[in-house]
Amino acid sequence: MPIFEYVCDDCGERYEQIVLSKSTKITCPKCDSGQHTVQLSVFAAPSNATKASNGGSSTSGAPSGGGCCGGACGCQ
């Protein structure tokens, strides 16, 4: 099930909506407006730990730097 992110054109509220079909009515949860702009979604994917030269893991089990998008957008 795809999850889409929206910004309400009337009140500026940011929200997510599961869209099951093209006939799904999307309304703002704050003001109930049907006027919205679809936002570009950013998703997170786990990275594989690489082995350090001594054969051990180069990470300590913590996520690699950057959080949700790798840090390129400055969210961290």
C-alpha cells in the first residue's frame, strides 16, 4: 500500500495518507480541505555494515550517519 505525503494548500498542514486506489478521496485532517500538493517522499533503507581491516565490523550497531536520508538534506 503506497503512502503519499501531502501539504494542504489552504492551511499548510503536512500529512500522510495511504492511497488504496485513484478514487480515494484525500482531505486535510486539520481543515478538511481537498486542495493539496503531493510532496516528494524520502525513504530510509538499512545499509550493510562493511568489515574493517581487522576483520571486525566498522559500525557498532548504530545506524550509519545521516538518519532518514543519509544526511544530504541537512535533516541531522
